[in-house]
Amino acid sequence: MTLQLTARDLMTPDVVSVPPETAVVAVARLLAERGISAVPVLDQAGTVLGIVTEADLIRRLAGQEDAKPGWLRSLFADPAAMADRYARTHGATAADVMTREVVTVGEAATAARIAHLMEDRGIRRVLVVTEGRLRGIVSRADLLRAVVAAPKEETTLDDDRIRRAVLAAMRKEPWADSFYTLVEVKDGVVEFHGFMRDAAAKRALKVLAEQVPGVKGVVDKTEPLPVYLYGV
């Protein structure tokens, strides 16, 4: 059975945080001295207000080179967005420059869920909260522990069951062509025959087969799909 690690298992519980009135210079010094890339901003009750990241501080520095928009550009600019950028690039405190839309999860969130959030939002960390209170932080580095901890499943599936499992998995993927690509299994080794659309499909199909319990190896004997078969 695959180990399902949660935010509670992966998070760093002792998180360095700052109050909203902390000076930007002090936040930058804290990140540099602690060797961290972000710091949550909490109020006196411990409620998460936002987070200041390296990107926020770099944005503030880059704002010094912002040129004033011309008259024509000003007509089409979003005043709210311009005001927000001005505050974040000229602000003197953590509250001014912090990112307010913080991605959070509960302690029971799975590693897979956290990884999906990071990839979907393009972020490097998520805060773990309970009833608004900070409990910890999970970074990309923490997620690597979930990869290392995932055990390899042992199984004794016979060749026919492996073949059927591979075909079933292929039918679930729109990029996998089970019509032109044939599957054979010999002593746990999956062999693909027939045609494959492109190199990306070859790589993905190899990964798909390797995830089926009992597969000992993958051999690709397919050929490029002829042009006259495209779209058939």
C-alpha cells in the first residue's frame, strides 16, 4: 500500500514569521540571515495576513525603475492595479509589500494535493493553517520527502493481467493510441509494437507502463506513425 503523506507529516512547524508593521529592510535581512525565501505575516492573534517572498522584495526593488505611463496608456490602465503596484513597490512595511492572496491547506491535505496546488498556481510553498492560525509551511523541498518515502509495490501479477492493466491505463489517456499501438507482456516485461505518433508519446507510454504493478521493464519496438494514418 502506497504511503500517503500529509501536510502534517511534511510541514516545517517552527515557522519564522513577522508582524505587519515590520520594516521591509528588516524582512530582507531576516530572509538573508536565516537562508529562507519567504516569511508569513501574522497579526497579534496569530492569524495569517499574507506572506512576503523574495519575489515581493525584488518587485519592490524593480519598481524603482518603473516609468510613468503615458497619457494614452493611462486611459486604458486599471487604476486599482496601478495603485496596488505602487503600494507594493514603494511600501515601507511587510503589510505594504506582502502577497495577500496566500495559498493555504489544512493539516490533512495530501502530498499529491499540495503538489498539484504548487504546480497549478506556480508557487514554491503553501501555508498549513487550522482555523486561520498558522501551523506550518510546506515547501517544494519538503515534497521531495514524499517522493523518497513512496515505497515500490510488490506484486505477482501474471503477464495477462499486466497486459490488461496497461491497456486499461492507455484507454484513459487521450494521447495514448491503443488502436495503432499493440501491447505484449513476457515475463513481466511490457513490449510495445505497431506505431507511435511522436517521441513525447513514447516517453509517456513508457512511464505509464512502469507504473503498473508487476512490470519489470519496458521495451519499445514501435515505428513512427505513417503520415497517411494521421487523423484516421
